Amino acid sequence: MSANAFVQHLRIAGQYARIGVIRKSQFRVEFWSQVVMDCCWYASHVAVFEVLYAHVDDIAGWNREQFRVLLGFLFVSDAFMMVWLGQMWRFWRDLKDGKLDSFRVRPGATLFLYGFQQFSVEGCVNMAVAMTYLAYGIGRACEHVTLGLVLVTLIAVAVSWWVRTILVTFYGLVDLWLLGSDAGQFVNEAIHAVADRPADVFGARVRTFLLYILPVGALTQVPAGMVLGRYTPLGAVVAVGWLGMLGVGMFAAWNRGFRRYESAMG
């Protein structure tokens, strides 16, 4: 992507954010209802595992403090989904209804223009909550908070956001290649629960698949492992590099699948 194209997409994202703020300023009850509901979701996850750790010392080699970091990355990646990618949950319906015609001619990458159009202000509040919990978890799990740890954490947060984007792209890709289906929603519901537990609970082959092929486990375990030192520097570079290439390949497959889309006007 050229510098001009990058700046253009930033401007488009800014307009999406402005529209989202205006929209939510008119529906304040909905705003606070969404915030409360998502905070309850966070609290339920925390409570379940705090109860479990009251009876065991570790789960699949993760102690209580380490697991809080893993949960923190789950919350951060979920908040990113709420802030920017909420429209992707409606993709299968728009695909069925033939509402994607206009995205063929809009000035920008089709996946970006469609997926990032529904900016969520309440998602920003949830992101603040998630980042606070993540900081708390890292503070309890790591003896010393150094500049290096902060930089690694920022990279790890970006990795969790990137993997979330890969996954929602994959779910849309399933629908594109199975035109008129809502198979992506089914796949998401079938495997999403993997994200809130360590991939180490599975066997080696399943764990590799969930971390590096269909990277549901990489939402949490790869960034948490980077922060907690469960990866060597070389291992972290290899894992992040592979996830980067996987994402680029997934986006290319999505664009190819979109060209197969038979619009309502086609």
C-alpha cells in the first residue's frame, strides 16, 4: 500500500469514527446498555477462572497470574472487534440480501470499507476496561515493568488485533465461497470458545492448528506468551511473521472471493 493510499484509508477511518460518535450521541440508553452488558461478560469470565484457581494451582501449565494476562488479551481483542469490526457480524445477511454492490466502486480496499464502517463508541469504553485489566494482569504476573516489557506489550496488543481481523475475515470468506450461506457464523460459534482457554489443553497437532492455521488460540496465547516470556525472541519473531503472512493471504483470498460475489444488480 502506497503512502497516499494509507493516508486516504486513515481519513476514511476518521470519517467512520465521526459518524459513529454522532450516531451514539443520539442513542445514549443503547450506549450504556452495551457497556454494562459487555462489562458483565468480562466479569463472568474473570469470576469463572478465579473460582477454578481457588481449587487448582495451574491450568495446562498456566498459573493464576499468567492466566489473567491471557484473559486480558481476550478482552482487548474482543473490544477491538466491538470498536471497528462489528459490521462483519452482519456480512452474511448483507451478502444474502445483495447489499454489497456499492462497495465495488468506493475509493478504498473493499474489506476495509465494509468491515470498519461501524465504529463503536461504547467499544472504546470497553477497550479502556480491557486495557486496564490487562495492565493489572501484567503487573501481577511480571516482577518488574520495564520499557522493554511495555514495548513488547504494545506489539502483543497489535498482534491480538491483527489475529481478530484475520478471524472475522475468515468467517466472511467462508460465506463468500459458499454464496448465500451463513456458514461463517456457524464456524465462529463452533470454535470461538477456544479463545478463552490455553491452547495447551489440546494435543500437539490440534494446538498447532489452533495457533497457526486457524489461529483462534493465537488471539490470546501468542500475545500472552510474548509478554510472559513463554516464547524466545526468535520464536516470537517467527510466530508474528507467520501470522502476518497468514493475514495477508487471508485478505487476498477474501478479495478474490468478493470478485465471485453475484450482486443484486449483476
